[in-house]
Amino acid sequence: MVADEFAHDEIDASTAAWFWDLQAVLESCGALAPDVPRRHHGHGGHHRKDGPPASDPLERWRDRHLHEPPLHAARAMIEALKNAFELRTPERLPYLHRYFSDRVEPGEGGRRLFLQVRDLERRRVDQRLLVPIGLRLVAVVPRV
């Protein structure tokens, strides 16, 4: 089994600030469609926080990721998989660029913008300036 998830609960203040600042800049110049919180009808849930976003970037991130039913934390997902499978070492990867994938203009310009944001996030993660909240989990059925 391969799971490509995100560790929403492990973001830090600097990473959250980078994300919201980048989103604001891209939206203000028209390169990114406005952010509209998604309703999670397919999963029977929704965001629990209404009203204007918090001014603190980390609080805003946490508010945005409050769901009903709650999202599972990264460590809880890892522990659950360990109990049922032989889990390989989890990989931590860039993930924030994915929030923009469906909000860029279709076509070559939007594709280039998305790839540039992805590459920028990768560089900042490699420099340890951003926390990689992407979580890739590989698990196999244990041998008996």
C-alpha cells in the first residue's frame, strides 16, 4: 500500500506564514483563483470554523484544518499502519504547492506557475526553512 497524505498537524509558524503570504501575493496579481474553503461532502464532513480568517498564520492554518469529523494526525496514521502492516520509513515531502493546483489558470502559464511554486517549496524545505508536511507512507503485508 502506498499512501500519499499530509501531516497538517506538524506545520510550524514560519511555514504557515510562507503559505498564506504566497497565496495572498498570487491571488492579488490574479495568478491564483480566490481561496474558497472546501466543503467535504464526499466524506460527510466540513470545516468547523466560519467567519474571517485569523490574523496569526498558524492559527489560521489550524482553523482551516478543523474538520468534522476530525482529520487524523500524522502520528496516528503512522501508528495505525504499523499495527496492521510492515511500514517502511515514512518520507516527509513538500506538499503546500498542491493547495494551488486547482486554482491556477488552465494551460501552459498555470502549469509553469505551479511548477515554480513546487520547486520553490522544495528548495525551502531542503534549506530547512519550511517544514515538509507531505507524508508518503509505504506499507506491505507482513510475512508469516
